[in-house]
Amino acid sequence: MNTVKSIKFIDSIGYTPLVDLSNCCDPNSAKLYAKCEFLNPGYSMKDCIAQYILNQAEANKKLTKGDTIVCASSGNTGCSFAMLGSLKGYNVIVVTSQKCSLEKQNHIRSFNAQLMVVSEGHDYMEYAHQLACKHNYFKVDQYNNPNNPEIYYKTLGPEIWEQTNGRITHFVMTGSTFGCITGTAKFLKEQNHEIKVILADPLHSNIYEYYYHGYCQDKSDYIVNKNQPYIIEGAGKYKPTKCLDFSLIDEVIQVSDEQAISMCYKLLQTEGILVGGSSGLNIFASKCIAEQLDEESVVVTILCDSGIKYLSKIYNPEFLRESQIILG
């Protein structure tokens, strides 16, 4: 008797395909590959950490059915917790900023999670912290939770190593929690200490300055006070998080909104790939690195989430005009 081979939809988290995007680079450049993390069930790479944090909390008896989870998120982690929390029988509260796209907000609400959008000028992470402490809710704290880099060390790093047959020479990644770049880099450098890790940072994020003027100058008390706005969501931060390990980073590259968004359109038009702005940021930075290398080098980056989440923003001509974004 023939059997049907199938899995539950939620079990398709992880082991996403690696696609060749070398055509985005000049001839004779390094090979450029990208992991399609936007193909996860929640349409972003954040499904991985949400699943792991929940599994660890359940195993350690920190969560039982009916409990309330509070998640501070720029959007995608909130979507993942809303989805998984709904399936597992938890109440989920997601706290985000006004920068979060309407698509991500509606994605969160679709799972009956409570969405709280803090007003401009307020820290949504601090608001979530106070809310969780006041009511004794389970706090995700993805920006400082050691489970965040740990799961990428256990999954994404080994996947990239296997899918490139150990040929990877450079790993390029942006970050907001920085769990992905830290965990993945740690695994890859353990396999080959010569692998270079490049953090792609939005132009008006402060991480570039913290790295070069703080960490590289051995100034642990270095503080950046500026907080300029930028469009790209889920990338960059006003200060380093506890998940960010600068010792694993070899270089930080700044990328503007225009450069990231223009790359999103190039991916759409030349590869048929519809992804979010952080993916465009990653590919632009990776292209810059690849074009400095020879054909034997292998650059790998991440396509973080689906462009479906940004139809009202970076794929909306009116939004681009209002934001004075001129596509290259």
C-alpha cells in the first residue's frame, strides 16, 4: 500500500534553499549565494528563533498552555510568535513601533495576537519589558536572549557550511537583534577561522560607529547619541544588543535606503525574487564584497523576509515619492 509522505506545515521551518545570485555582480567577481529564509512558514527567518525560544521555555517549565507571552519586535519576530503562540495555545502580545509595516501588523493580528504600537519617540523594547514585569508575563527579550544566537549556531551556520560544501569564504548579514550574525559566524569560524564576517548596517544605524570608534578602539564606554530615521525595517539599532558579539565581526559596511531598495527592485526584475528591504541591504553589501574578490571566493548572505510584507511601503510608488527615494 502506497503511503503519502507529508509533514505539518509548521515543521517546514528551516533548511531553506541556497540560491545563486552571482548575476547581481560584475563578471569575474566572487560567487554570491543567498539563503531563502523568506520561505519559512511565517515568511521570515524569525520563525527559527520563535520556535526555539518557545521549545526551550516549555522544556524548562517556564511556559504552560494559557500563559501570556510578550514580544518586543520590529515586526517579523512578532509574526512568528503570533503564529506559533496561536498553535500552542498561548496569549501573545506584540509590542512594536510605528515604523512596522501595515502588512506585518495585520499578519500579527490575523492570529488573534494583541498588537501594541507605541507612539513615536518611545522605546517599544522598554515598554514591552515593563509590561511583562508588571504582569509577570513571559518575556521573549529577543535582543538579549542567548537562545537567539544559539539556534543560529545550531541551524543556519551548519546549513550554510553543508550547502556550500565548506567553500564559503565570506558571510554577510545585517542585524537588529544580531543573533543571526553572531550565532552563524561563531559556527562558521569554528569550521574555518579564515572565513570573514561582514555586518551590513543601515546608513543611519549607530552600529557602524560603535564598531569602529568603540570596539575597535577598545573604548567600552563609547556612546553614540544620534538617532536619525531610516526606512529599512528589521535592520540596524541605536546601540548594540547583548546578542551582538563584535569579536566575530571583521568589517561593517554602511548601506543607504536608496541602495537597499534599488537592490530589491533589481532582484525582483532579474531573479523574480520579492523580498524585504533588509534583504536588499544584504545583497547590496554582498555585491560590494564580492566585486573586491576573485572568482574562487564564495560570499553567502540571507534573504530575510518576503516583500509581501512591504507592499504598502518599499513597493508602493507613492510611499517612495513621499520618502524622496530615487531608485538607482
